[in-house]
Amino acid sequence: MFCNALRKLCPTLDLEHCPLTKIREGIYRNFSVMGNMSCNNRNIPQPNGPHDAGCTDFMMDHTVQGSFFRLYYPCQKMDKTEMPYWIPNREYFYGLADFLKINRTFSNRIFRCLFGSYKIPAYLDAPFNSTKCPVVIFSHGLGAFRTLYTAICTELASQGFIVASVEHRDMSASATYHFLLKSELDTTSKNSSRNSLKDTLVREWMYYRRLQQGEQEFPLRNQQVQQRAEECILALHKLADINSGVPVQNVLHTEFDWKTLKDCIDLDKVAVMGHSFGGATAIEVLAKEKKFKCAVTLDPWMLPLKDETFPQVTQPIFFVNSEKFQWPENIRRIKMLDSSDIERKMITIRATVHQSFTDFTFLTGNVIGKLMTLKGDLDPEVAIDLSNKASLAFLQRHLGLENNFNQWDPLIEGDDENLIPGTNVNLLQSTL
């Protein structure tokens, strides 16, 4: 749901998932001025851990049923190693435009101006550099894709984790892709790209699937969350194959040497993490696969989940919420997961918004960031640092890690001037 606030760019947008916000007039007229103001000296923060962060893309099986994720990991920094662009293909800009119901040509210029030059603080295809690493599978929000949470994923990698940021193919991403064999290609397809691999595969783009007129939301979102959970579990299975030394054929033909991960992925220390729709996905994953020992959910959107799912979840969960996003019904459903026997913790970060967990919050200035609800009043680096440290402390506690992340245990309890223990949302006792 990372783009919901961007719909303020156009007063005619369909606000099917937008919070109750006021549409801003005159954005088109003033956008170029604000864009220039927000393009200067903005970067995704560098990770703080003892390791450099590397990244590579993985696609096993070219079909839509295959596994597609960006892998973050502790790496060796090489002299000629480059950092990849934050937005890897122009089609992702097209996907954002479609998601927002904005003209592709117009929006492509805006997005390229605002975000096209940014690179992420991770080294592309750099050699792996660590011993056995715990694992986090990360699930993105509605309208997002695999690269939009690098401030979180690179921090985890710098602290010694292997992180697989899944790009979901349930048509909840703004854009994603798979490949078709040329013999399968429908030449009338509007989504087929001319770039091919070894002249046998043609890239097929998939864009966000919008609710149809009169369509109920829950059946679609529940179907999607089921698929998303299976994609997270499939990513873990692929990592298990790689860890066991099974030869992998990455459709994307990256330069990363996957054999170096053999026996270096700790499959006894696996967690799932997600933002918004990805938070609901993380909970669904816990219900489906007990190899996941715990979950960290960032501002989870609970609508996609069936009530029957909650009793099936037997692992610890940490809820990290923003102050401005949650509402009583969503919190009520989170509270359905309360347990006297299993640790279920919740904190709220003061003066933050739903997008405070995404990289967009770092890459926009105050004018555009506040106007589009991409930035709260709290310094974005302070907010993400609190979220990351609290998450690391929770992961150490429930994955049995031998690190010093327990120094941040007080954050799990909300013990900081910028944290609220539990929630800021008032609930009537009768609704609990």
C-alpha cells in the first residue's frame, strides 16, 4: 500500500484503499518546483552493521509459478563493485503510473526526475562474506515491489542476515515480470518486452490488478495473501536447496556465485517480515509453515486474513506500527492474536506515517514528503533506526542468536521517548 498517498497527485484518482485524506489541488502546476526541491542530497541511509551489504536477484523457473526475489547478504566489498539503481527497470515506473491512474508518459518523467538516479547501499553481485547466517524472508506491501525496503533489508544484511525480498506475482505489486518462451509468445500481448535472454525467453510484465466495479475486496485480498504466503515459503525452499548444494540455474544470469552459500544458511533460524499487506502475509506464512520461528510485521493491514487463520499461528509476533496509519478495526484484529503463552508485542513509533517504513521517506524533501504522506514529523532515519533495532532485538530473542542485539530489548517494550508501548489507537472495551 506504499503508493496510496501518491494518489493526491490527481484529484480524479480512485481512492479505494486511501486513508481519509484530503486531495491536494494544484499538484500538477507546482510539481516540477517541488521535485527539484526534493531531489537534492537525499539518499537511502547506509547500514550500520559490521558487514558490507551485497545484493543480487534470483529467479528460478522463468514461469509465473517460479520464485523471484532480491537477496541481500553480508559481502566482500570489491574495488569495481557497483551499487544498483533503486528502481531497476522503467516498467516499474509504468506500474506505479497504472496503480495511480496517471498517464504513463507524464508520470515517467516525474518518477525519473524524483527517483531515477538513486542507488541502494548494497554492492551488486559482490562475493558472499560470512559464516552461517540466519534468514529473513521479506514481503512487500500493496503496490510495492522487491527493491523498496532497502533501508531495512541492507541493515539486516549488514548485521549478518541473509534476506530474501520476494517480489509477489499475485498482481498486488505495481509491476513484476516473468519470462515466456518465444514459442509461447502471443504477439498481440501489450506487456511483452523485447529484451530477451539468449534469444529464447521474452520478458512478460505483470501489473497491479485493481478491484473491478462492484467487486468485494476481501475475497480478492484473501486469495492474494494465500499466494503471497506460498511464494514466501517457496523462497525458503529455494534457499534450502542452495544451502544443500543443489546446483541452481538463475534465469537472470547474474554474476553472483551461488555455490558460496552452501552450508552457510542457517535453516533453523528463519523469520518472516513484511510491511502492510506484507505484514498480513507474514502472519499467513506463520500459519502455513512452522519452520518460520517468528515474525516482525510493520504496520500490518489485517483485512486479507480470515479469522480462522489466527488460532493456527503459534509463533511469536512483533508488531511495529506507525502513529498515523492504524485504526480501531485493524487494531482489534491484531488483538485477536494476543496470547498469554506466546510473546506477541506491539509498539508504535511516534510522529510517523505508513510510508515511514519504505525507502520513499528518505528520498523526498519535506514539502513533497509531507504533502504526499511519505514522511512523518519524526526524522526518517531516527524512525527506521528504532524499527530496525527493535526488530533485531526481537529476532535475537526468538531465533536464539548470539549477538549483542539484546542491548535494544527495552525498545521491544516501547521504552524510548519516540515510542508508544502498544498502540495509540483508542478501542472501546466492548470491541476487544
